[in-house]
Amino acid sequence: MRELRRVIQKILLTEYRKYSAESCPHEAVFKQVRRAKIFGEDMPNLDWDQFAQEVIDEKQYENPREDFEPIYYTQFDDWFLRRLTPETFEKCIAAAEGYPIVSPCQGTVRQEVPDGLMTLKKSVIHLDTLLGILNLPSILQISLRKTDYHRIHSPCNGVIRSVERYQQHELFKESEACTIVDIESNSGTVTLMMIGEWTVQTFITDIEPGDRVQKLQELGYFYFGSQVIIGSDMMLRPSVVPDNKARVFPGDPLFE
């Protein structure tokens, strides 16, 4: 039991220790946004378009504004919760054609979990029994940066089997907020773990068990999302190598 809890903590332990005002010069603004979102305090009074561009330039974000809508940001959510344009979405659909499981989000495919090496055969914690382990033979972890597109899409066609929501600190002290979605598909059960980021700890979704979803249908969105862990209970060949550098966008193939 003690070893099992240690493994869980590797997956869900908060990442706040990694950040500081010095390493993240815009973090004070994000913290103020957090207080506004959660506690109803005033939002920062600033030029959000300029702020977004500063963060985009700092992080060397690769996508042009024209891939999303709106293009100009008058408030924080215009930027952070921007949507794909119809043209961009069609490109995502085209990229996903013929692949059973595709990327549900934009992000970096990580080689390591927060505290330890992650491989495609490593067990991932599945919290339907809190301390149970679901051995997924095919698994990848995708980390979202603050500049990334924060809406999460279905990685496959299928039916929602379960939706489990855990708030920050609910599982154990300092555990991340986590939403776990199981999708029954032709590629077996596809599991998504949406792990909330340290600043706001929120994933918003209205999907319910029994809902039928199509590949790349929007499932929900993060406020300051940290990472998505995706896996299948079938042995599949990965289409992307986790190396902390590989970047994916919704619709990019993950498994063949």
C-alpha cells in the first residue's frame, strides 16, 4: 500500500515547486487571474493582447494567431480559451484520418512523469478504486504550456464509459485536481487523465457516461492545464516518440 501511494504521488503530485517569480516573470499576473477566477477578486487591469504577445514571444509559441479565433484579445479568456477556426479544425480532421487514436490537445510529448521515467509500457494510475492500477500497454503523456491551446478533444470515436472528477487535495495532501475519462472505442478502452495545473486546478467538461463522441469532438477545456495522460488497453505502436521535444496538435496521430 505504501509503495502504491508513492507511485500515485509521482503521477499527481503538484508542480508548484518548479515555479518561481524569477523563472516565470508573468506568473504574478496568472496568480491574480487565479484569485479572480476562484475567489471573485478583480481581474488584472491590463492590455491582454499585449500581455499574450509577450508570453507568446517569450515561449516562442509556434502557431500564428490566425489558426484560432478570436485573433485579437480584449480579455484573458479571448486568448487562453481561444477556439480553432473552421479551417484549422478541417486540417486537424485531415491529419487524424486513418488513425485509431490521435492527440486530444496541443502540447509536448514527455519522456518523464513528474518524478520518474515514463515508458510506453509503464502502468498509469486509474482511480476508479483510488489505489488500483490500470496496466495500460500503450500510454503517452502530453504537457501543456501556458501558451498552448487549452481545449481538449476526443482522441477517438466511441462511447463515454465513465467520467471521474477529483478536486485538488481530495486524494491526498498536495494531489492535483484530476478528471479521468474512459472511452469505449474500436481500439479498446481509451483512457484520458486530465491533470489540473498548480495555478488554478480546473478542467471543465459536461460530458457524461453514455454520450457518443466523434474523433476530435471537443470534450472540455483547462484553466491553466498541466498535462494529459492518454492510453489504451490494447498494445498499439506509437506514432510519436516521447522525448520532451516532440510537439503535437489536435488530430496528430499518437498510435497506429
